[in-house]
Amino acid sequence: MSDISIDAIKSLRDRTGLSVADVKKALTEAGGDEAKAVELLKARGGDIATKKAGRELNAGLVDSYVHSNRKVGCMVEVLCETDFVARNEEFQQFAHDVAMHIAAMKPATVEELLEQPSIKDPNVTIGGLLTGLIAKIGENMQIGRFELFEI
């Protein structure tokens, strides 16, 4: 199927947030099968993250989360290449979601955190979310460090 419909491209782009060109290429390679295209895009996201991993991280932000019972909280540092990305809403939301995840799941290390299934979507790990964000935004990112506070 070489003729992919605009609706199929729009649907997958809305789901993934990736560029029209990337989505169209994946749909074409998958013969129009959206599920296969998603898998291709996930694989490419990992490739993109690997390519960008060596880039210097000169920006980022610190975010925090305090649970409603005020007995557990977390601060997390999420790094990126530029201030432009640090001001990006999706990047900021990712940092906040990671802080909330840490408060809930209490990982001991960044490595353990990256392997944990997300509390918002157990089908994907925190590392998978990070890889997807790197592929979508196109910059190297990483979780620098975090501190968990608990009473």
C-alpha cells in the first residue's frame, strides 16, 4: 500500500506527536498497518536516542512533587541540551510526572527508575517515556538525579 491516507497520517501523528514525514514513512513501511507503524516508530525512537546520547547537556530544570498527605515528596533534575527545550511544556510535564512517579514508587537509583513501569501507563517504562520524548523533541535528555523525602 503505497498510498497512505491523510486521515491515517493525522491519526498516528496525533497519537505519537512525531513529524508528518516520520509517521508517513512508518505507515508506508508497515503497509498502512498502524500497529506495525507504531512499533517501527518506537524502534526508531531508540535509535534516535542512542545517536543523541553523546550530546552535551547544558540546560534542564528541577521539578518537585509533594503528595497530598504532605508526608512524601521528591525533587528531580531533568537535563536537556537547550533552554528552548527546558521551556517546552511536554518536557516540563515529563519532569513533573517523573517527580510524582519517584514519590509513589521510591526507586533507589536513576537506573532503577528508568526500568520501572510508569505509574501513568504501566505498558511503558520511565526509560521508554524518556526515549520517546527524545525522539519527539530531537534533543538529548536524561534524568540527572533525584532526592526523595519521606516522613
